Amino acid sequence: MHRSHLVRTIISPRHSRIGIVLAVAAVAGLMVVPAGPAAAAGTTTVLTVCRDAELRQAIDALPDGGTIRFGCDGTITINPDKGSIEVFKSLTLDGNGRKVTISGGGRSQIFFMSGPITVVMRGFTMQDGAGLSFGFGGGAMFFGGTRLVVDDMRFLNNKAGVGDSGGDFFSGAGGAISVFGPRAELVVTKSEFAGNSAICGLTCAGGGGALSLRSGGSSLIQTSIFRDNHDLGGDGGGAIAASYTNFSSLFTLSGGVTIDRSTFVNNRSDTSPFRSSDGRPTPGGGAIVSLGHPLTITASTFNANIADVNIVFGVGIQSSGGAVRSGIPRFDEAPRWPTSITGSTFVGNAARGTASQGGAISVDDQPVRISASVLTKNTADRGAALNILGDGVTIANSQFVANISPPALGEPGAVWTAGNTTFAGTQLLNNTAGCYLAFDAKVIDQGRNVERPGNSCGFR
């Protein structure tokens, strides 16, 4: 089905809201059927004129599995009257060492890609894309296919959701890229995401100022930089949202998310207070929110990311996870996927608002292991560095230094825990307090732990 007809069918104002949801579910199933055998290498085309019409023509003429290499320098601005470039075949777009930018001009999404395909993008810039007010999100690009590989790319100032309301459905998802579907996979290496935004109103499922991962396949983010990205009013994740919540998903999408040797700086999530209507903490995640997905973070850095409440659509009181928020979605039957954080640094992150939770990290009812990591100068009301709801938590060979929780609630602590938490070889130094044990929480001391000053954790 041609995308323009597909989108019109889904968003027609004549449809009821229930009818729209069913239409999206049906279409999504059609878009992500399993891929067949990999296409042959195919033809290589060199694009010698950097213009919209020539790029569209080259893509249309390219055989499945072919490659387009840029042989020109310059900016290709998408014609807003033609809309985003539609791709339904496997292909490679190679910057080829040239200085190439593809721009939406602030008026158009750049690419819409769908089907059982593999797309590789390498060595150019995508900027000023503007996702549709109604649709599937993705300010620069929507990908509803099998596999997307992004290498040595730059995504700058793209926006999903148009206007303050952000539209409906998934329109406010993925300021740069929206990945959607039970089998869709994403691989990002050596790339930069800066100044992208996802905007959502009361009726849309958004989140992921740079990336929205509503996918059952795995996602790997490696050696990449995320800075100054913003989620406003959506499902959380100032930079990345891997969300499965009652606002945002039609399927059980359990693809694992791996973050490796990447940097997150000055990203921000302003979550709508209405996202917590069932009593769970707001999704939050100033840099990353992962709900209903396994999450692995290794050798990465998180500096000055902020989770806050969005007061545009009402008055909120709570945010969670200044840098990272992970946990179960809002369905009790959902699996408790693990969170693992190793060899990473969290500096100066903050969760804001009354009863804010987890200045660096907030984990809800999910097994978590934090090892060989440093958390310093983070702030929140509950858990200046780390907020934990649930058991199965291990903190090993890590340092919590100078994390600050205001005393207003009387629950200060670098670690706020409502479950049984195991410490081994960990130092808590010069925090407002080391631990706050809520309800019947217990600390399991496996030795070589230090808290100074005080002994709120009860170490031997």
C-alpha cells in the first residue's frame, strides 16, 4: 500500500479512536513481515547533482540492494509539496567522503521507509526534518522495516510532532528517527544526534527526543554522542525512548537495547503529569527511558541530563531518572527484563519536581546490576543518585560521591531503595546521606563497602 493512502486511511477524522488504533495495528503487521534472503549487492549509482529531484530519481531507479554514492557536495532540501522520500527496497546511501546534508527545511520529514528491507546510511547529515502532525513520528526518518544501520551520521535539529500539541498517535515519537514494528532492528555507530526534539500532546504517544524504539528487534547504539535533545510531553527519554506503555504500544515489543561507549550531555525529558494516572512514577529519563525492554549500558558517560515535569498540560509533581529510567511498563503481567550498567559515569544529572526520584538512575520492579561505575553530584528528592523499587538489585565496585537530596521530604540518601539491595566493594562518600531504606527494605552487605560520613546503609 502506498504510504500516502496508508496515512490518510489511519488518520482520517471520520474514524473513531478505537478504529484508528485497530487500523494502526493492522498496518504495522503488514509493514514488518520477515525479510527474505538478502538481496545481491546490486548496482552502484553515483549522484553527481545534489538536488531533491535527482536523489528521488536515483532511488526510484536503483535495483533492490543497490548503493547510491554521493559525488557532489551541498545541501539537498526536500520539496515539501512532494513530502518525504519513500523507500520500500533495500539500499545503501553512502556519503562517500563528500560534504552532503539532506534537509527537511523545517517543513518536511526526510525519509519514510517501510517493508522487509535493510537500509544502510553512512557519512552525511540529516537536519531540519519535521515529522507529520499525524502518523508514525520520526522528524528526519520513520523506519517500519527489518533493519536500519546508521554509521558516521549526523542528525541535527529534527523535530517530530508539529506545534505545541504534537498531533495524535505516534506522531510525537523520535525527533530524529522512529523505529517501529515487532521485528525492526537498529544499529547506530559513530554518529551524532544534537538538538532534536519530540513533542507530544494529551492524545499522542511520543518520547525519544532523538530516537524512538518501539521495536521487537534489538537496538545497538555504539560510540555515539547525544546532546541537547528534548522530549516534551511524551513517554519520556530526552534522547532515547524504548517504550512499551499503555499510551504508546500495541504489541509486546521486547527488543533489547544496548548502549556502548556513548555520551549523553544536556538532554532533557519533560513528561506530562497525566502519564502517571495509574500511580506509577512518570516515565522520565532525561537521557534514556526503557520500559518493557532489556537495557544494557557499558562504558558510557551521562552529564547534566534532566528529567522534569511538563507543566504545559497541567501541574505535575514527580519525575524519575535524571539520566536513565528503566523498569516495567504499566501492565503487571509484563516480564521483568534486566537492566545492566557497567563501567559508566553519571555526573550532574537531576530529577526535578516534588518527590522526584533517582537523580541519575531510577529503576522500577526490574532486576538491576550496577558495577564499576561512578555516580557523582546528581540530585533528586528521593535517591539523589539511584532510586530503586523492587528486589534483585546488586551494586558492585562502584562509587557514589557528593550526591545531594534536599531534606524537605526527610528521605535523603544517595541510594533510595524499597527492596533488598546487595552492595559489594562500593564506596558512598560525602553524600547528603548514604542510604534511605523505605518500607521493609534491607541492605545485603557482601563486604568491602564504605560509607562516610555516617552509616545509614548499615554496612559492617
